Amino acid sequence: MGGTRFLRWNGKNLMGAESRSGKSVPGQGPFLLSNFLAGDIQTGIMPLTSIDLLLGERWRSDQVGIVLAFGSLVLLLFQPLAGHLADRIVSKRAFFFLLSTSFAAGCLLLVGHPSLPRALLSQLFLGVAQGGMMPVLGSVAMGLAGAEGFPALTGWAQGASHAGSVFGAASVLLIALHGSFFEIFVFYALSSLLAGLVLFGVPGKAIDLRRAREEESGAEPIPVFRIVSLPFFIFLLVLLLFFVANTAMLPLAGDKLSGILLSEPPARVMAFLVLVTQALMIPFSLLAPALVRKVGSGGLLLSFGLLLLALRGGLLSETRSVAGILVGQFLDGTIMGLFSVLLPVLVAEYARGSGRFNLLQGLAGAVISAGASFSQLLSGVFLDPLGFDRTLLVLTGVALGGALFAIVAWRNGILDPFRRQK
């Protein structure tokens, strides 16, 4: 098998008639419900941990940055391993349940007044869980639907995940009216355990193991050292820059809004921002498969997303109003709704026929975690000396640089694994 053969695009495989038909697959209901619950728990945990430690426990910003960066580092290290395991482990449902239990343990360690060692241990459990959950769910989706149905099922799964995030944010808002971070973290722990249990409703025999790792029938998996082609390497660099610029923007927006709404509890403010963003992500994730099919260029869409991210950062830096921050979150919902579907679809194309789909998912996740870790470190280092607005401008500069890099790579044809066939 040639080292780059699996990168050649077959338009019917990427967005063919079957993927547009929306045909259900066995166990689709429990699968989507598990995605709903996974979205419920994962989206808000990092910003809420940041708010709890920074404003609730009165930790220094550099200490909070270290704790969150450690969690992102665990993600970075574990995701490639989790992807490799997802390619190889037969009982994907049991693996997912172990990950959901790890997430619950991480949440419970944050209950009360955590010391620095306990907060770091919490991040270890949370990082392992978050590092594995998405590759495993992606593996299950590919195993259930195959390449033809994967984009459509991914769109529905991401829509369910964002709906879960809205539900989680609304629940946190409700809890914050009468409770505290204690009740919030317990709620996350219980939701995580339920997500792991629900996935057992997907019939194990319906998950085709070869299909789940994008392995061609009768072919051996491509060796790991040959898996990273030039387009995939450029794609990883673009991902790195995007998440360096993006990750710290939500906590900074929450902190800035808390400074405007002094009478509101910080947890309620952050939950409100998450709710607004995730609600917007639902329609954009459902529309994303059709948009990718119509535009036909992942590189163009990645470049456009980075330009919108730079616009968001500049707006958040300059605004002094609630309305301005909400517009910034509208842009966030637009960008991430598209990216939540575009990224796994692109990874699936890079992995086509390689038998290494989940490993590539893990590598992409590791790069995302590296970007998230560095983003939090940048925020922690610059926040005290520069303040919220200038720190946001630093992140905006990274987004602009990433956009220029992605545009050059796209224009030179070295970013896309597929291009629309004329």
C-alpha cells in the first residue's frame, strides 16, 4: 500500500448519497444520548474549574493556569494512546465506561476546598477521561455508519453533544441559583457515569471493528511512522494555532462579564455564556455536513474559521458591554459548530483506508490539547500584567497568524486531503 494512497478522495465516500440520507444505524438512540451526556459534562468543566479556583477559592491566576495547563498536558499525552487503544480494543463500550468513571472521580476531587495536589490529581483523572472519550465515540460512529454515513452521523452526534452542553449549562444555572460548586461538580460526576452506562445500549455486534478504524478489507494497517503525511502535518499546525488562540477566550470572556455583572455569581455567568455558545453550535453542527459538501475545501473553511476567531478576540478585547460579549459568543458558536463536524470528517479523510483512524484522531486531539495548554499558560502569564483586554489581543494576534498560514497552505494545495471534483 502506498504511503499516501489513502489520502485520495473519492467524492462518493466523503459526502455521498448514503451520508446525506440520514438513515439510522443500530443503536443510534443510545449512541446519540451518550453524546448528549458527554457534551453535558465536558464543555463546562474547564471554565468552571477556572472560575471556582480563581474567584471562589481566591487562587492566583498563575496557579490556576498551572492546574489547567496540567490537565491539558494529560490530554496531550493520553489522546494518541487512547486513539491507538480505540483502534485495537474490541469492547469499546466498556472502555468508554472506564473513561466516564475517571471523569466522575476527577469531578468529585474538586468538591470542597481542593489543595493544589488534589486539584492536580483531579486534572489527571479529567484529562485521561477527556483524552479518550471523543476518540472512542468517533470510533463507535465510524464502526456503526462506515465512511459513507460517518459525516451525517457525526453531524447528528455533534448536534446532540451541543444540545447536551446547553442542558448542562442550563442545569448549572439552575443549581447556581440555590447551590454552589459542590452541587455542580456532583451533577457532572453523575452525568458522566450515566453517559458510560447508556452507551451499553448500542449493540456490540453492530460496531464493525475494521470499519471503526478505517481499515480496508484484507489490508494491513499502515505503519505508524508512515501515517503523518505533509497535508496532515500542516493540518496539525493549523489546529495548534487555532486552539492556542481559542481556548482561553471563553474563561477570559466569563471573567470579563463577571466584572460587568458584579451582582451575579461567577458560576452563573460562566454557565450562561456556555449555554449561549452551545445553543448556537447545534444548528451550525447540523448544517456543517452540507456546508462541507458544498464548499468542498476543508482548508478554505479552516482559514475562514481562524479569521472569525480573530474577529471574536478583537471584539471581546474592545467591548465594555454585555451585548458585545454575547456577539463574541455568537461568533464562537458559529466557528465551533462548524469545526466540531469538519475536524473529524477531515481526519477520516486523512485516514482513509489506513486502519489508523482513531490513532489520527488521537494525534489531532493531542495537538488540540497542546494548543489548549499553551493558551492557558499564555493567559495565566499575561493576565496580571496586561489585564483582560490586552491578553485577548495577544490571542487575537495568534489567530490572525494562524489564518494567514492556513490561507497560504490552502492556496498552495498542501492542506486539503480532498478537493471538490469539478
